[in-house]
Amino acid sequence: MHNNRTLIRGDNLEEMRKLSDESVDLIATDPPFNSKRDYFVPYRDERGQQPDSLVKAFTDTWTWGEAAEETCEHLIVEEGGQIGATIQGLQVFLNETPMMAYLVMMAARIVEMHRLLKPTGSLYLHCDPAASHYLKIILDAVFGNRNFQNEIVWAYQRWTGATNQFQRMHDIILFYAKDRKSLQFNTLTEPYSPKSKHKGKRVTTVDSRGILEQTYTEDTSRQKAMRDIWEISYLNSQSKERVGYPTQKPIALYKRIIQASSNEGALVLDPFCGCGTTLMAAEELDRRWLGIDLTYLAIGAVRIQVEKFFPQLRDSVIITGTPEDAETALALARSNPAGFEEWCVTHVLKFKSNAKKVADGGIDGTFTFPVGRVKGRKAYGDMVAQVKGGRYTLSHIRDFRTAMQNAQADLGVFVVTRQPTRGMQDEARRAGTYQHPVLDMSAPRLQIYQIQDYFTDILPKMPLGERVLL
């Protein structure tokens, strides 16, 4: 069992099945909402600019297919009971639709979440009004309707245009107990009204100029138990908390959940951890945490969050599910070429991944680096990368050299899994040498980089500069 500060890259259904029964104190998670959208993250380069093409984070579009069919059958036949009957009923109503595919995906994972929770534990499932009513039916079937605690409304405000309906300015958080008789819950309070917030004891002080100042402490005697409507500000584009990850929620929202339903030292799980909001809230409140996500991009985003808010812990985070040696890296290249490419670009090189994938001009990743002041102005250079996880030929090296020229790149990295031939090395040398305009540093313009070298701490020769994915 993972103890603390652990990120797992993988399918959360498979990964949760590996965890022990009744081992988690609290699950607080923000899964996809079936919004029928692709979500992208901006890549801020050294200029602070966002490029035309963004990095795809995940697809929140579901279709009925073989995987949904198999999961549906598993729930009906093998799980059976209330959840099996509920899935059968929903299928009669919804048929083989995208919504049904989404609910089947979520139901299988909710079954595992229920198994993992201790008798004192809680689940907070974040969703929107488009699917919350269906999810509540599934949660009732798995947890039992007697263990339903609250439907929490998170209300917020943001700028929107006029429409022919009331503005949709809230999400739903469904709160369930594993066993309401054993439930761990810490009552939170709030002022009776906004006006009563500052009507506590009057305090008089003298400032540095000798002028009397009067302030009021909060009147904690006039508090009431917290309602199920939470007004917490939505993250705007300028928030210091924001890292650019789509659907990112404020840490304050998840701190409230964690404060209410766990104590210090408790283990908090987020099986759809995204950029790690739940995990950062848990760390701030001295809870242990475990996060799971399918994409390498999300795992990288969490690491950035840890370095941003808790830099002293940057070496304390355990990451599993990513290649740990040359053998597992080569296995990933064989079994999942797209995943291997994403891992190489975003984690090995720490470049921005090219979201186009089709007609990308032979460029899988890019990186903009500062070179200092040239002729009195800040100057920047550009690097590009291409990943070949399988067979490659001399013509591939030649085509990449052309792609570098077309992109006006200063440097290029061609990532491979096999030793290049002498002819390939000669072709790479024809690209010439890059000389840094300020630093005493030079490098081959086109470098052929074997991924096996990554595991012996050898990296391509690159100019100094901070590479930030999000």
C-alpha cells in the first residue's frame, strides 16, 4: 500500500483494484463531466506567450463501444445486486448512448471507491447538473441511499455573455458516507450573516505615527453549522493558483472537504487527480495523499504544483506507472507509441508537446529558451524534437533536418530507441554546430538521442533555461 505523496500514472480502475480493502480515509475527486469537449492546456514559453496550438490534456467525450459493453456486462453479471439492477434499468432508459457509456465508466470506478473506503470514510464526487442526477442513482445503488449525506452546491461567479436561460453558475458535489453510523465528520461553521462577520470585540491599537486605530475581531460566538451551499470564488485567469490545467478547481474548495471529513495523518485519495488540487489541499492540511491519473501530462502538472507550493518536498513525491528503466521504456514504445512520444517529449525533454499530431511538419515537441541580451534586447532560441519509438531510416533523419529548417529552429533532438548507423550520424552532422550567442556553449544542431541514455543520467546538450510545461 502506498503511504504518502504518491502519484500513479495509469487507468484508475486497474490501479484502484490493486489497493487494499478499507485502506483510504477520504476520497475527494473531480472526474470528467461528460461535457463532450476536448480539453487543452496552454504551454507558456520563456516569452510568457501561448502558442497557436495547445497541448491536449484529455477528451471528455464518451461513446458506446466494446469497452463500455464489457464493463456494463461486468457490472450486471459479476457485481450484480443493486448496482447491477440499476445499470440494467438505466440501459433501458438511455440505450447505448454516450451518457450510458459515461455512467458505466463511472459506476465501475464508484464500486472500487466504495471498497477502498474505511468504515469511517467518505466520498465527495464533484459533478455538474448535466449528470449529477444519474450519478446520484448510481451512488445510492453502491453506497446505499441511507449513506447519502449531502448534495453540496458550489456557487461561483464569472463573466459570461447573455443567453436565453439563467446563467449556470454552480457545480454539484455529492457527499456519501461508507457507513453513516461510523462516519468521521468534523462540523464546520460559518457566520450567521456577512454583516455579523466583523462584529466581534473592538480592538484599539496605535500605529507608528501615534494615530489610534480601531479594528474588530471576528465574533466566533455567532456562528452556525455550515450550509450545503458554498460560495467560493472560481479561479480566474490571473489567479496565482492557476497552472493552466483545464477544469482546475480552487484549493480552498477541497480544503473545506478535507477539513470536514478527515483528521491529520489521514490518507486522501483522488483517482482523477488532474493537476493535483485535492493533493495540494491535503498536503497543506497535513494529510497523506495518493493521486491517480491516466495522462503523463497530469502527472507532470502535479509535480509542478508541488514545486510551486511545497518546493521543499519536490524530491519526496513517489511516481509509479512511468518508465523506470530502459526495458520498461522500450516496452512502452512497443505497446503504446503515442504514450511513449508524450513521455519522451514532456518528461524526458520537458518540451511542449505538439497537439496537432496530424500534419505536424515532423515536429513532436518544441522548447523556447532564453539566450540573454543580444544588441540590448532579450533574445530567445528555439528547439524542436521528434520521437521515433520503432524503426527509423536515414530518410527520417534527413526529413527531420528539413523540418528544423522549416521551423527555423536553432537546435533539434531526434529521440530513438535504436543505435543510429554511421550514415545517420553523418546526416545529423550536416546540420552543423550551434554556438550560443552569449554563453561559452556549443552543441550539434541536430542530436540523435537514444532513450536508453536517459536512465544513465545522460541528456541531450541543451542551452540553460527553465522548461515549464504548464
